[in-house]
Amino acid sequence: MNRIKEVLNERGSKQTWLAEKLGKSFNIVNDYCNNKRQPRLEVLFEIARILDVNVKELIVDEEEK
């Protein structure tokens, strides 16, 4: 599970903006945000860079749920 959607909301950013920055389609980013698909590790690090957060902030620890 990831927190991409929550971090986007906290920053007031849209999925369309992230999709443009990543060079990916809105549908792929929407799947990431809704945890229907998980980004490859390289993509997750790129998302963290774009959002200016530590990659750890994008990951949900299943044990903490």
C-alpha cells in the first residue's frame, strides 16, 4: 500500500499534475493513488522527488494499520 493520494492532497496537488511530471498517463497515476497498482521502486523514488518528500512517507507499514 502507498500514500501517494494522501500526500498529493496534503500538498494541494492533483493526480493530473503528477502524471504530467512523471510522463505517465492519468490512468496509471490514478491506479497508483487508489492502490490498484503499485509503482516500481524507481518510479516511487521519482514520485518522492517530485513531491519533495522522503520515500518512506509514501509507504504504509501494514503492521501499523
